[in-house]
Amino acid sequence: MLEEGKIVKSDLGTPQGGCISPVLANIYLDLFDKELESRGLRFCRYADDVVIFVKSEMAANRIMKSVSSWLERKLFLTVSATKTHVCRPPKSTFLGFTFWKGKDGWKAKPANDRKQRLYDKIKEVLCRKRAVASPLKDVFTKVNQIVRGWINYFSIGSMKKFLTKFGEWLRHKIRVVILKQWKRPRTIFDNLMKLNRISKWPLESELIRQTANSRLGLYRTAGMRTVNFLISPNILAMRKGDRPGLIDPLNLYLSFYNA
């Protein structure tokens, strides 16, 4: 290992964050899996993260104590006291998921902190000064990469309601960036009129003129019905030249179930 510029030999442990760490963990903890199976316990493990499911708090406390002792005696591993605890499924997290009980039994969903991370990543990309200075092609590409990767990972979870709300928020942020790039009221009016001409139910030009000359600020203007109607989800999803269409988070999520 390299510590403070010096090479140090080590015969214990594995490098943290290395791509081989999960593989080595799975090999070493195979005995742990067999021990839990021999006890008839229901569990799920990925590398060194594991959750064990029991019926009562008393059983959970007993098993946590005995399992921790077994890991220390047989595999010489120290169980993290801060990360190991007893809780009900809705209060737990495992690999970014938490759990809720529906009519059909227990189901998984993304944990709240992972949802917030998604918002934070998109906010960083759509920071007004940065996004306005970039071509829409680059903005859409980066947003699509983040949203597609996040949904691909959490696709087995229940999140229809969350993605409906997130999709509305995302499109609103994109509309703010588009209006800011158009800058002047005259340019906003001309571009909205172009979209109006291809609309199936065109709006009155006076209504569009009032929107383009609004003094409410870009954030509130982007939330007006006129802007929402003309810069619709279908318009944002259209590919134009080398600019990809904006992903609809809800449609992408639902596509996993219709495939």
C-alpha cells in the first residue's frame, strides 16, 4: 500500500474502494452465508453489507449479538458498532433502498437520501449560470445520463409517485434554462409563436405576448400555463439534430414493466 508517499507491505485487509474488494468479500464471506443458512435465517448480502430479517425485536437483538460474535471468532472481523443496528424495515436502508408494506406484502423503494442526491446532481447540472452558457445538447445529454443511470439502478423499487413529481420539477428547471437562453421578450415571443404554429390547439397570440413580456421573473414565468403548454413534455422529448430529447423519468421507469 502507498501511505504518505511510502510503500508499506500489508498482509491484512483489502484496499478500500478497489474494484476487487467486493469479489474478495464474497469469497471470504461465503462461510458467513453458509452459517446463516444453517441457522435458517432469511438474509440478503452484497459484499460486506448484509441485512437479516426476523420476526421480533427480541430475536433481532439475540441474533445480532450471536452473529457479531461468530464473525469475530471465526473470521476475525470486527463488526461496525455505528453501522450495525436493529430496526424495522421502513427505518432501514440497504444499498440505497428502504422498504414499505403494501397490500401484496413488503416492497422496496429508493431511500430518501438517494432521492435527494438525485435532486442535488440535477441542480448542479442545471445551475442557471452554467446551464445557460452551455448548448442545450450538452445539458440534455448530461441530464439524461444522470436520470437514466439512477432509474436503471432503482428500477426494481416502487417510485411512480416520486418520479411523477420529479419529472414535473425537472421540466420546469429546463424551461427556466430555455427562457434564459432566449433572453429578450421579443425572442421569447417569436420562439413561442413558432411552437404555437405546430401546436394542435394553437393559443391566442395576445396570451403569448403577455407571457413573453411578463415581469414575474423567469422561474414563475416558466411555470405559466402558456409556457407549459407550448414547451410541453412531448416538445422537450423531441430529438433535434444532434440534440437528444429530454428523458421523461416516469415513462422510462414504466418501460421496464412493459418490456
